[in-house]
Amino acid sequence: MGEFLLFVHILAAGSWLGASVTQFVVTPSLQKVGGAPAAAWMRQTVRLGTAIYTPAAAVLLITGFWMVIRESVYEFEQTFVAIGIVMVIIGAFFGMRIFGPGGREVADLHEAGDKTKANAAHQRLAMYGAIDTVLLVFTIWAMVTRLGI
């Protein structure tokens, strides 16, 4: 069971990272286009919060906790486990307080035809997106290396 849980755990982390990388690659080109295409894309990035990020975070927490509690393979006190838990908390905070509202704001601005303000708002989102992605990659590295063991 432990290998299956780890497999599902890794799939969830890959989903989170894959969605982040996709946004990092696609969003800048659509921001340059502006208007309806950029607004539609930003609304879809907000939708990713409920379609990919939230389920991935839930699966990460469930499988992670299960591996610690049921499989007795890891302990909550281990550095890499704590980093994983903190990353899910950071991701949830960013999603609810920054990415969701910010994505809707950028979409609204594009729909209103205010490309200058939309681009400025997007730059703020991009900064947080970069932070989130770097932290996620660090977390994956911490998990793979079992940092602290």
C-alpha cells in the first residue's frame, strides 16, 4: 500500500507543478494579445484552482498524512514532511487570497479594455506565481532527498 500511496502522492505533486508550468509558459503570450483571449485564459487559470490545485493539494495532504500515520514510514517531525505541509498551506493561501482574486481582476481589466492595468495586475500575479513555483520545486526536492534524514 505504501508504494501506491507514494505513487498517488507524486502524481498530485506533478499535477500541481504541471499546471504551474503551463501557466508560466502560456500566460505571457496571451497577456500581450490582451482583450477577450487574455480574459478567457485568466478565467481558466482561476478555474484551475478548483479543477487542479485544490484536488492536488487535498490528495497530497491525504496521502502524505496516510503515509505518516497508517504506514508508519515517516514522521511529522521530519523536516521534509513539515516542508510539505507548509507548502500546501502556502499554496492554499496564495490560491484563495492572491491567485483567485487577482486572476479575476486581470480578466475583468482585459474585458474592460484596460490592457495597461491588466498587465500591471498580471505582473503582481506572476511574481507570486514564480514564488509559488520555486517553493514547490524546493518542496519536491526536499521530498525526493528526504531533507533532514
